[in-house]
Amino acid sequence: MSFVSPERVETEVDGRQLSLSNLDKVLYPDVGFTKAAVIDYYARIAPVMLGHLCDRPLTFRRFPDGVAKPSFFAKNVPPGAPPWLRTVTVASRSGRSARDGSGETATVTYVICDDRPTLIWAANLAAIEFHVPLWREQKGEPVPANPDHLVFDLDPGPGTSVVECARIGIWLADRLKTYDVDAPVAKTSGSKGLQMYASYRKKPDWSQARELAFEIADAVATDHPELVVTNMRKDLRKGKVLIDWSQNHPVKTTVAAYSLRALPEPTVSTPVSWDEVHDCERRDDPSVLRFVAAQVLDRVDRYGDLFAAVAGSG
């Protein structure tokens, strides 16, 4: 590692040269969590996180002035990106007729993050959040590919919390036993909710995937109308939890496992065990399913990757 100036450091990561800047900038002002701390977290979590990013086009949410200031989503590879980045070009709107000003089909060229240098390069851009779709690029195959897993995003409305999400997650897991998917795994959103993923045993096309997701979500909502909605209208959500089945779409993304979130503290979208989900529901305590960066690093040391089944589902 060499210091070019007080604001910039040149370093080598797994054989790649990286220039890191403004490491002392505070990105989480409420707790003093700096850009250096964000980069350190991603460098240390990389061994488990990369399995959930590998081969998936990446959308960044960047916070150049920290989480309390405006952010923006970045899809296209930014100017000045290193030439060794792996990328994939996808037709805009998932292949539907989208034209740019010249009459050509509009495209987006995404970064694919399958190694630690790419992850740290992105973190150095103040990319705090990492979002990925439900499909992987596969050599010789058209993009977007078919989905490799099913997702339900449980989003608590006013008057509810992750406790109610845990209860609904248990109901969903029981319902999924009757379908041709592997046993589901769960992770916190890193914000207020809970997300459930189940790997397909036989990959459907997108239309089949959406029909299946809606069928399952609607069945749970029918059984428990007092707590569950599947319609995204905000006026229906007071005291209830939305099962967002619409995420099962080629252009939609969900926050990646182990991604930091842009909240006052550096909370993380954290894989959790079903024992923890049940414990949260039984104790009626949202804090059971809330984790910050240091806790997540410790959890990985103790438990490994609780989301490994999804990483291996491609």
C-alpha cells in the first residue's frame, strides 16, 4: 500500500491495482462510520457475499456524501472504470422494444461483481447498497436468463414490524412445502422487513415464476386477511404486511445478502436461521432480527453463510 496524497491511497487487492480515495469521509454521520470502515466491511465479508453477487448484473446505490445526503442508483458502468471489470450488456426493459435517440435498441451495461477487487472498487465509489436480480448470466445463453429462485419480500405497513413479517414468513415456509422448490431461506432486508428465497428444482420461465409467486402469496393472504395483503396500494397496508410477489420479474432487483443499508447505523441485509425467525415472533421483539456490520462479521465467523443454499442455486 502506498500513499499518493492524504486523500488517496494506492493499493493492490488480489493482484489488481486500486486507488482508494477520501477514506476518512464519514458516510454514517450518526455513528461516525467512515468510508474506510465501509470498504473494510466489504473486504472482510467478500468470501461469503461474492457467491450472492457472482454472475448477476449489479445495480449500485451510491451515497457520495453519506447516508444523510442524496443518493442515486447506478446501473451502467461509470466512466473511468478499470478495464478488468467484468460486464454484461442487457437490452433495456428486458428486451422489449426500447429505442434510444438514434433508433437503436437501448441497452444497459452492468458490472458483474465476482471478485474482491470489484467489490472494493465499488465500495470506493461510496456504493453502500448492492442490488441484484433473480437471474445469472450464463455463457452462451441469452440475457436475461430464467430465474433461479423465487423471492417474497415481506414489507411491514404502519403499525407492524419485522415481528409480523416473521409470523408470515413461517406461514409462507409451510405453504412452500407443497411446491417444487427447495426449503426456503430467510434474510432481513436490513431495514424493516424480511425476505424469503426458495431455489427452483426445475427453472420456470418468468411468466410461470410470477404466476407461482402470486398463487402462493395470494393463498397466504386468503388464509390470513387480517394481517396480509398482496396489493401494493398504501391505503390497504395499515396494520398489515405486504407480501411483494412482484419482485419475481427480470428487471426487478432486491438488496443482496450481506449488503449494507443506508440507515442511520450500518445495518446489513442479514441471512438468519429459522430458529431466529421463530424466536423473533415468539418474543415479539424486532431487535432479534436487527444486525449491524460488526455483528454480521461475527455471525459469519460463527455460523458460516446461512444463505449458502441460494448462492449455489444457479
